[in-house]
Amino acid sequence: MSQLLSETPVDEKHVKLRPDIQVSSGSDTENADSADQDWTDEEEKALVRKIDLIVMPLLILGFYSLQMDRGNIGNALTDFFFRDVGITQNQFNVGQQLLSLGIVLLEIPSNLVLYRIGPSIWIGCQIVGWGLIATFQAFQKELGPFLATRLLLG
């Protein structure tokens, strides 16, 4: 495989676009897996472990919050939720489906924004925004705000 790669001609225009790529001439018989690495296997394992210890608790917390939201809306139904918000059972069901629709529709635009401004800013903004929307659900009194909050929570 590496022999095929080393014998493949390199288009000069691609090299100009990517100055970080080193073009070697001749027949290198090095294994493709033993490319120049700036880290050891132990360092890579330590980094993966560190990322797992940071990212996994955040993901667990996020999924827990989503599940808590789903459970709380179910508990609210037993406590005169329809009368307080001014909606019917069918309107409530539409709102619940909008939660899933929001996840599907807004995922790609969210990832595009994430790519543009970076995860440290975007994820923080999402956490604050989600918290505000979830908090202000307590003050909704009509169908429109109910549907809007369910869509945005997705």
C-alpha cells in the first residue's frame, strides 16, 4: 500500500494548497501506520482518558436533563396542565412531537454554527439558552408559547 502511495504522482497544485504536506520522491517502503507521530501510545491513551472524563459526564448530564424534562411534562399532566396552559390533549401531543422534530431539524444548523464559532462558545450558549427556555416554560399560558418552547428545547 505504501509503495503504491509513494509511486503515485503528486499534483503540484494540491501541494501549493496544502503546504503542510511533505512530498517525498523515490520509493519509501515505510508502513503507512508508522507515519511521523508527535505523541506516544501512552500519551494518546492519557488524552483519550482525560477527554472521556470531561465529555462523558457532560453528555450524561445532558441526557439526564432531557429525560427529566420528559418526566416532568408527564407529571404536569396530572396537575391541571391543560387547563393552566389552555391547550387540549391533541395540541399537547403536537408539542411533544415538536421536541423530536426540533432535534432533527436543528441538528445540522447547530453543527454548522459549532464549526464556525467553536465548541467552547457554542456549547456554552446552548446550555444557557436551553436553561432559559426550560425555565420560562413555567410562565407560558397559550398554545403558541408551548409549541415554541417544545421546538426550541429539541
